[in-house]
Amino acid sequence: MQNNQNSNIPKESEEQIEQSFQNELQIRRNKLSDLKAEGNDPFIITKFDRDTYVNSIKENFEQLENTDVKIAGRIMSRRDMGKANFIDISDFSGRLQVYVRIDDIGEETFEDFKKWDIGDIIGIGGFVFRTRRGEISVHAKSIQLLSKSLLPLPEKWHGLKDTETRYRKRYLDLIVNPEVRDTFVKRSKIISQIRIFLDNRGFLEVETPVLHSQAGGAAAKPFITHHNTLDIDMNLRIALELHLKRLIVGGFDRVYEIGRVFRNEGMSPRHNPEFTLLELYQAYTDFEGMMELTESLIKDLAKKVVGTDIVPYGEYEIDLSKPFTRLKMSDAVKEYAKVDFNQIKTLDEARAVADKHHIDYEKRHGIGDILNLFFEHYVEDKLIQPTFVTHHPVEISPLAKRSPTEPNLTERFELFILGRETANAFSELNDPIDQRARFEAQAALKANGDEEACDVDEDFLTALEYGMPPTGGLGVGVDRLTMLLTNSVSIRDVILFPTMRPTD
């Protein structure tokens, strides 16, 4: 049996670790008190004239070698060699080594510098060089403490033990995990590139209300708040749809909004109650036009932001170079569940086949609802590569236009990638009479206890009665799209401050 050489080394107890941590806290506060007593309070410093980010030095070394620069950042590590130290500092762009020598900055400043801690924020003036080992660095000629870190970074003491701590203390996550920062830089670029793409296609970005007197535009349970001045309950919006379509009625041909929406629903790796939604509407087109736009947008984002149309995600490679697959919902169920809903004509037949396949349904569910339940059970998670699932039942599509050839179905698609919905689009229903009937059917469901059903929106119906042109509409979950393009396993990995239960 192999001997474990470390087996006799005693491990620190939890109490010892906590005591060491508390000692470190006190030492840092004592250092701050000493600085203030000496007239060197770092918190009174208002600015530092940084002229270079550290990654710029690495990327442009040939031009910057032996050139003076001013950089600033957080001390992340230190290697003490007596009268010279190597430290690593981190700024927004990356991490860089700095060489600090007593002969260059002076004995008094060097003695002060030796008392600074990992986590302190400093400013450095010096010249760019390469060490004998070949590492690009800055040789410090001046150094200044800009902010004192009173808490040690987590890697030295408790560490970031689990993902929940990372989400709760995102600021620490960003400090110690540079790849997390990269994810959110990429998220910002995704949103920026969405705007560029749509602006180039003639779309107008608009803003619509967050507070709604009625929740509509999606099947979801709203958050309810109270407006004190008006003395009425209001809903945080669950979608952007109905106000944007009012603008199509008003004469704007192409509009979009990127905004937060709120759904009082469960939480999971794919769901956060507060999330970012892109919705757009284009007059004089249909869901086929929306398919072209959706496919072009996602391919453009992959190339411009990720740099490739073959996107890695976990064990998969998502191929965005090919035309996206198109598949009717009933054909998908026929392929994967071996049930042909085109042959089912009555609700009793639909219920019988659901019972046979152990698909749970509710009394209120029609044939279309049961078809969708089959799709969710048998098909969704099989759709890894980009697939447009089309022609959803009317029962689950209250705002979509009916198919002229199959009036029980709608001109609607959902885009599935990695077994999850990424986009949802319709040929928008612009018949106010049909729309009223569907709203009333939804209101009846709500009266019978369906908290996700919508009310009759009289003002929206009035808008439709003035006339809305044929219109295509699209909704894209920005968070899920970011998950795909950043290879992130949870929606909370792409939301800076996800919803969390309070610790107390």
C-alpha cells in the first residue's frame, strides 16, 4: 500500500480557519488606520490617469516595448524576492505581471508597498518589457495605493464553495473567475449586434410600459403590484407583444424592443422569473419571413460574436452553417411518438391515445392541447440541431393567425436548439372578431382557475378594429440565446444578478 506522506499533517479545524480569517480582517483594518494616521488615506484619492489596459500591452507589445505606460488594477498575487517583487494585477481586460524594485520606486514607497495586500487596487507607472523568461511585464517606476481591500479574496480563505455563492456574490465571481467576465462581455456584444442587425434592416427600437393594467401577450402568471396614486393593482409585463402591435396599427412598419419581462413561475437552469426578451414586429410579412429573419439573425450573431458558425455546447457542436430544419408539430409527434394526430378527429380519441401513452391532461384540454403535450413529452429534448417546429394548434396560440388550409392550426413556429425553445413567432392575428373570440376563451379558462390565461384586452381589440396590416412577429429569449453562444449550462450563468431567495 502506498503511504500518504501528508497523512500525519493535521488539518485546520473550522474554528481555526475562522479565527485566521478574523485575524486577517483585523490586520487589514489596522493597516488602514495606520495609513490614515500617516496622512495616506487611499479613500480620499479621486482619480488615476490610466492610459493603457493590460491586454492592450500584450496585444501590442512590439509597438509598446520600452514605452512608458500607466496601468491600474487589483493585486492578485505576489512573489517576494527581498528588494524586488513580482506582482500580478488584474483589470477589466485581463491580467499582467509587474516588476517592482526598491531602487526604482524608493525605499519609503517600497516599504509601504510591502504592506499592501492581495485584493488592494493600485496604480502603476512604468515601462513595458519582457523578462528573461519571456513574460510580457511592466517595470514599475512609480506605484500608488488607490483603494484598500478590507476583506481577503475568497480563494485564500473560504473560497467560492458553490455556484449559489457565485450567483449571490457576483462581484467576487467576476474578480476571481475571468471566464465569467468574458461571458458577460460576450452577452453585451450579443445585444449590441442584435441592434446593429435589426437597425440595418430598417427596424425602429422603441420602449413600452413595464406596468400593465392587464397581463397579456403570453401564457404566464404575472407578478402583481399596487399603484398607490391610482389605487389600482397592476401587473409587471409578461411580454412586449400587445403594445408593439399597437405601434404597427399606428403606422410603424418595423419595431423592436429588448426589455425585461417578469413571469411568476418556477426557477430552473432554463428559467429565471425576470429575464430579457427581444420582440419585433414587421408589417406586410408572415411567419415565413420571420423564419428567414430568425435564421439570419442567429447566424450573424454566431459569426460576429463567437467567430464561427459551428458553436460548441457541452458534448455537442451546433451547426449553424446549414439551413435550419423545418418540421410541423404533428409530423414531429408522428416521427417520435408514432402517433398521427392528423387521423384523430374527436376529443375522445385524443384522450384515449393520451391515456394509452400515459400522457397526463386536464379536463379543459382540447385536441390541440393534447398534441402539444405529446410534443413536449416525446419530441422537445430530441431537437438538438436548429429546428423550426411549425403549425401549432389554435388552442395554444391565441395571438397567431390560422392556417388558411388547416384552420385548427396556426401560422406559428418555435425554434428549438439543444432541446429548448429559443424563439417563437407568428403570422400575427389581425382579425379583431377572431381575436375577441380567443380572448374570451382565454378569459373563461382564467375564470376556471388557469392563472396563466389572459383577460380580454378591450383597448387592443379597439386598435385591431382600426386595422392592422398583415404582420409577422418574433420573440427571442436573449438569455437562452446567450447560453447557447457562451456554452453556459444555466440561465443564471448569463444573468449578472439572478433571482435568489434571501439568505435570512
